[in-house]
Amino acid sequence: MYIKKLNIGNVELENNILLAPMAGVTDLSFRKICKKYGNPGLVCTEMISSKGLYYNDKKTEQFLELNEEKRPIAIQIFGSDSEVMGEATKKVESYADIIDINMGCPAPKVVKNGDGSKLLLNLELIYKIVKQTVKSTDKPVTVKIRTGWDAENIVAVEAAKAIEDAGAKAITVHGRTREQYYSGQVNLDLIKKVKETVKIPVIGNGDIKSASDAIKMFEYTGVDGIMIGRGILGEPWKIGDIISELQGNTDIKDKTPMEKFEIIKEHLELEIKEKGEYVGIREMRKHICWYLKNLKDSSKVRQIVNQLEIKEEVIKTLEEYFNSI
Ligand SMILES: Cc1cc2nc3c(=O)[nH]c(=O)nc-3n(C[C@H](O)[C@H](O)[C@H](O)COP(=O)(O)O)c2cc1C
């Protein structure tokens, strides 16, 4: 009843539960693990600077590593210069199935340049950027927004209209303002209003951590799909569990500690393969902390792993821990 295929332009998603883009988290190896164990309908890269792409910045281009990745995939770009966004789109479109534009990032270093959620203060510019991006590619363009800049500037509905008029094929709404960052309640009323206003698919986002949260989002707002971010940290299989529960399965079993250990090892191998041991191990530290968070007596092992630099040592330490619980 809730789980459906979702069409975004000419791209058909197998299901309507999407993995949220998260800078510093949803890199290639994490997306691969999420797809293998949770099968979200769509995954998205971390946000990529349109200026970095435009100026051929090598570090920026690393985000385009999509090696052997199962499709479909969305590439998310950010920026506030419509011409640069158009040119960046031309550079990435051959890698992507969908181009997503970030209009929600609250980070000071992003908004100080007029990018991310700062765009919500300028509806004309929103229209112009989406229009130029759409013009630059045959791939469907989608946009991810917040509800507004702050409580005095709630623009979700007007922004959604501008985005649809400019030719975007779907909108994701994180139900908070920029000012709220990640605190306070997600505003489901505004997500509902956006859904009632536009004809293109609307994806609801914010604080979905369980099947019951997902049902609440679907029932209250009528959205076509949902997007989950922080709720899967340390549990990259969780989207699969939520899909299964929404399909009526009442017997979803938690992963055993040993199953978790196997997934951590696989994730670690991928991360090292993609980024090398030095960076890969450091990237994995936060993931390992999330994986171990709710396991018995894990605080000490988390501290130890945070100091380790060699793959074999990390695995040995985790093996001893998992054997002990
Ligand atoms: C660490 C982190 C990084 C994020 N990076 C991005 C990003 O690159 N692009 C984006 O559109 N949203 C980004 N977000 C926002 C999420 O995609 C999502 O909208 C938000 O976390 C709310 O959903 P959730 O409650 O399911 O996590 C990020 C969030 C977090 C926690």
C-alpha cells in the first residue's frame, strides 16, 4: 500500500524509499553497502560544488567516483550561479540518472556564498537555477529544499511552484527551516501543502527512523515517497527492514552482532579500496562508532578503534570484541 515504484521523469525507481544525501557519509562505499543490504529506490552522492566542477577541481571530481555502482543514482550539485550550475550539470550528467540540486544545506560556509538553503530567500533565483539546469541536460532534474529560511520566511509552497514551473521532475522537502538546522519538529503540514500544490512527485524527509514514522509521513502528508538519512547510520540495512515492514512483514529480525561484524568488515574493505588505508580507516571510524553504538559495553572498543591506523588491527580489535559479547 505504501511501497510503490516511483517515476521521476523517465527514470523508474524500484521503490519509493530513498537514501538521503549526507556529506561525509554517503560516499561510494556506504552507498554500495546501503544498496546491498537495504535496497533504497534511489541513492544520491554527497553534495558536489558546481564551482569545483566548473573549474575542474580534482578533489571535487573525486565525488564522481561511481565505480561499479548499481543504478539508478542521483548526483547532487550545489551553487547559486545559474550559468555555473548549467555547466556543472553538463559535466556530471553522463555519470548520473538524475541531477539533484541542493537548496537545503544550512552550513555557514555554504550559505555565506548564497548557496544551499540561502536560495530559499530568492524565489526568482530558484526558478532561474532550475530552468538553466534543466536546459543543460536530458536527465531529470530534482530539487531538495527545506521549508524556508526561518519562521518569518516560510516559502516551501512558493518555492515548490517555482521549481515545478522551471521544469524539475520531483521535489524533496525536509520539513524544517534553515534556522532550525536539525532541531525542533518536522513540519508535516507544510510538506502536505507542497504535495497538494504541485503535480510532480513530492518526497517527504525528516526524522524518519522507523516504519511507524514512515507511515505517519505517508498518511499525514500524502507524499509519493520518503527519504531517510540519519535513521540508518550504523544500520545501512534499515531501509530494507522498513520496506519489508510496510509490506506487511511483522517478523523482522535484528541483525545479530556477528552479522553486523561481517557488514562492518565488508564496509571497511570497500572504504580502503576506494580511499586507501590511511583515509579509509579514518572515514570508517565514525561508521564503526555508529555500528557499535547500541551494542553491549562498546564504549571502550569504540575509543580504541578511534586510535587505530592499520586494517588488520581494526579487524582484530573488533573480532575480540564481537567474540566477547
Ligand atoms: C551529516 C549530514 C550531512 C548531510 N549532507 C547533506 C547533503 O550533502 N545534501 C543534502 O541535500 N542534505 C544533506 N543533509 C541533510 C539530509 O539529507 C536530510 O535532509 C536531513 O538529515 C533530514 O533527514 P533525516 O532526519 O532522515 O536525517 C545532511 C545531513 C547530515 C546529518
